[in-house]
Amino acid sequence: MRAIGIILAGGNNHRMKELSAKRAVGAMPIAGSFRAIDFALSNMSNSHIQKVAVFTQYNARSLNEHLSSSKWWDFGRKQGGLFVFTPAVTADNSLWFRGTADAIYQNLDYLKSSHEPYVVIGSADCVYKLDYNRVLEYHIEKKADITVVCKDMPADMKVERYGTVKMNEECKILEFEEKPIVAKSNTISCGIYVIRRRLLIEMIERCAEEDRYDFVRDVLIRYKDQKDIYGYKLKSYWKNISTIEDYFAANMDFLEEDVRDYFFRQYPEIYSKVDDLPPAKFNTGAHISNSLISSGTIVNGSVENSVVFRKTFIGNNCTIKNSIILNDVYIGDNSYIENCIVESHGTVRANSYHKGENGIEIVLENSDRYVM
């Protein structure tokens, strides 16, 4: 493909509450065996983008470990590769990334040393499939300066936490508001952009000269009347996981057969780092109903409408309902868990009772070990 990739994965998200206290949102477990960033990486690989940079910063330890080898996503080693950039102290700069535009500026050599004419920019906190070749073809056909991947959301959905856009009949963006107080449109930006590499370098350098740091506000919104910015409508599954509720809903979506079929059985595939673990084991007395149970897990109790991640132990007479159990959790005998997210590397004591009465409860019992 005639493009290089950038995945923005460095932001701090307080809306994920305790779940993002020890990990980046891009490292959040999804669908039993995946991380959030796997979807953007797989889309890059499946679109034959062989050179991809990931910008990490906040709580990046587990995310960087997940990205330690490019082989899982089959990025080119001789002509490309996977590059992970974190803030670094240099003779000219000792600051962390102050925003998405500043993250690109501090690693501008990545763009300047590349030869591909286009750049595909995505984020690490979205669950979706997309062939970036189609977006690039659309971008060239429209003779656009920037193309923004957009999605029409349901009319009754509150979209004020997204960037909202208004387009004309030719899909040229006329208005772009970032997190408006009152949304004027239910068409949102998915945080995926295509732009010519030289134009991106020029805009990012201008932002740095003027002490501007945010890509959306200081590039997209600022230049919307000066540049030809078009929207590309995404009509397939897309979900952002930047809140507890959306993260929970995204995992629950994978309990639906059509969603599992779309991501796991239809080409192209979604890839992830593979752990060498035995298959899940269901002992006498175990009862499983409409759930995803990952490898390395041992179940002795009842699991219903839940997603259970790797290396989890569920004790005798336990009941798990409508919940997410993250990696490497020990749940003691006779425990009851409903409408909860149990943090990874934790121990839920025997005879415990947790039920989310007014929303999703996050269970943190003894989860002070290294979080993945």
C-alpha cells in the first residue's frame, strides 16, 4: 500500500476509572483473547500497510510488552516494521507528549524518513474492521486534503463526547465540533484519518511553531475552511471503548453470534499476541451458557452471559452472570458475581457477593499485582 500508519495510543482516560489506573486503554482486554489495539494493528496489516508507528505514553508498560514483537501482526521486517515511540529526553526537548499533534511532532523523523505518499492515522481504543485501501481510494477520488472516517450514530444516542461533523451532499465536511455541549449532528468522527504525508509534516510543523498540540482542534477544525476535508462513511460495526459502559457493552456484543462471526470467522482476521496456554477446562458441576471462556481457564461453577479471559479459576458453586472477568483471576468457592468487571490478577475471596445495582461494579479485591 502507498501509506504508512500511525496509531495514537498515549492518552490518559479518566472515564475508564479504575481500569485505566494501571494500564493504557489500548491495552484493555477485549473478547476474551484480544487487546483493544489489536483491531487497529490488524486493520493496518490486512490493508498491507507494512510500516506502522504506535505512540504510547500513559501507563504504557503492559502495552509496550504486548507490542514487543511485530510477528503477531505480520508487519514487514525488511521493508517496514512495527515501531513503538514513547516520550524521550533529548537535547532539545524533555517534555512528555502534550497532545496528539505534539506526539507526531516529537517523532517527525518517522514521517520525514519515509517515502510513502500517504499516512493513515488511527487510535488504539476502537473495535472495528476497515480496509484502509478503500478509504485511500476514496481520498484520491475526491482529491481531498484530509479524509475523516465517520459513522452515523442512532438518533437517540448522546454523541456529545465525540467529535461531530456535518457534511454536504458530496460528503465534504462543513462543520466539525469536538465534544460539543449540544450536538448538532449524529454523525461522528471515528478518529481515523488519511492525509498526504508532506501535508501532514507541514501542518504539524506549523502547529509546533504556534505552540498548538491537538490534532483535532489545531489541524482538522482549524483548517476545515481552508482545506478540502471529506468524510468517509463507515457502515459496519464500530465501537469506542473510552468509558466503562462502552467497554462493557463492546465485550457483551461478542456474545452475539453475528458479531463473533463478523470478527472471528469472516475474512480478514483479527490478530493478537498468542499465549501458549492449554484449552479451557470445565470440571464436573460446571455450567456454561452464552459465554466466552478463554484458554487457560478452569471452571467449576456456573457462568452465564459473561466473558471470561485467560488463566481464570472459578471455584465450586460459584455463579457468574452478565460479567467480565479479566486475566488471571482466582474466584473462591460459593462466590456470586453479577453485572461486574473483575480486575485482572485479583483474588475474589470465597463466599464473596458482588452485584452491580446501579450500573457496572468494578471488583478490585486483592488486585494489586502487575496488571496486564
